[in-house]
Amino acid sequence: MIGAIVILVVLVIVIGGSFRIVPQGSVGLVQRLGRYHREATPGLAVKIPLVDSVKLISTKSVTVSLAPEPVITADNVSPVIDAYFIYQVVDAKRFLYEIQNPELAIKNMVSSTLRSEVGQRKLAEVMTHREQINTKLRAELDESTTIWGIKILQASIRQVDLSKEMQMAMESQKKADANKLAAIEQAQGQKEAAILQAEGARQAAIAQAEGEKTAIVLRSEGSRQSRMLEAEGEAGAIQRLAQAQADALRLVNQAVLALAQSADDEWRPERIQAVLQFKSLDALTTLGQGPATKIVIPAELSGLTGILSSLRAASDEPGGKDQ
């Protein structure tokens, strides 16, 4: 009985030691006599009792927070940065055999990388360009941890804390920047207003000059037309005067010619004087009919009067003809 019980217990131990359950989210590494043998997927894994051993490695994502630590920026400011990273085992064999304490190694890498990246930037850039720092931090960590079978899923700066003195200085700087921006905007507005006023004045001057030019042209045109009308009027008057003079001379010519051709009258001194004055007026009439525009007036206006008087005396004489 005792022997049977011992054998039964040994069989139970052997059978129980031949199986190992690998849970979901883990990978089992089977080691035979201390050396890597194979990888066991989640489920029931078979092993040789007392020869094989199974080491479970979690493949779940792991979040690790870093203790807040001060860093120095390019402008000699010392903010306190709180960061974290998330990693996942993608190669259980490398993770088990290539690194002793992976979390500590990754923490040290995150710390040194943060100091390097933040040290190259000013505080304002650190505050406004966190995403760039996070992207570069994750890329560098992922490249370094690949040989350990680790994938860096995320590495981020969670918070940047400043001392009270630094916060007050930043507030003062913000106010100064706001005042500077307001002054620049005001100056820009004044500049634009001055430009608009100058442009308006220029346009007004152009419009005024155009108006004056138009007025001068209109006045000149009006003056020209007025002179033309006046010249036309004067020309008409001169033409009418010349026509009247020609008609008068023609009448005188006819009267004197009739007087000169009369056989009834004797050549008295009055008759001879009338004929001579007629010839003089006839010569002036010929000159007045030249191509040039002119008015020929006798030197003695009394000549025409004398002729008319002679004609009137001759007509008043006995035996004279009415002309």
C-alpha cells in the first residue's frame, strides 16, 4: 500500500510537472536544462518534468512614469519636467536574455534624451513645441530598445512646472510682449491711416487738377467760339458796309456818268470837279475789290459829299435831268 501510494504521488507530480498553462497576453519561453528551447503560445504547454522550465513574459503594454526632474533650457531656465513612456515586449527571447532591468534602462534613456532635447531649445519653444520633442524622444527610444525586443509606443512630456519667480517673470514678459504688439499695431494703423489720407489728398488734387483743366479747356473753347462769333459778326458788318459802300459808289457812278455824258450841260467847273472826284472814288473802289480783306475809305470824306452836292446842283439847274 505504501509503495503504491508513493508511486501514485510520483505519477501525479510527474504528470502535473509535464504541463504549464500560458495565459492570454503572455508568452512562455521553454528552457531545457537552463538553455532556451522554444516559445510557447498562450494555452497549454507541454514540458519534460525536471528537465524543462517555462518562463512567462507579458506582452501587454506597460506604462512607466518618471519622477519629475529639473532640466536646463538653452536660455538658462530650469523647469521641472514630468514625463512618462509606454512600452511593449515584441520579442520575448531578446527581452529575457538581452537586458537585465529594461525599465530602469529606458528611464535613464528618457532622462538623458529629455535633457539633450530641452537643452537645445528655449523655454518658450519647450512650452509650444512639446509635440516635436515627444516625437523625437519616442523615435530615439524606439531605435535604441529594438535590440532588447521592446517597442516604445509613446514617450511624452506630461507637465512642465516653473518656479513662482519664473512664472512672475513670464507674466511680465507676456505683458511686455502684449504692450509691444499693441504699440506695433497702433503704429501700423497710424501708418495705414496716413497712407490713406495721402492717397485721398492725391486723388483730390488729381480730381481738382482735372476739373481745372476741363474748366480751362471749356473757357478756352468758349472764348474761341466767342471770338469766332465776334469775328464772323465783324466780317458780316464789314461785308455789309462794303456792300453798302459799293452800292453807294455804283449809284454815284451812274449819276456822275450820266452827268458826264449829258450833251445838254456845259463843262462847268462844278461838272469837271464832279467827274474828277468820281474817277478818284472809282480807283478806290477798284483797290477795295482786291483779294485782301480791307476797307478803302477816301482820305477826304467830303469828296463823296462834294459829288452829291454837285449832282444835286446840276439837277437843280434849268434843263438838268432827274437821275
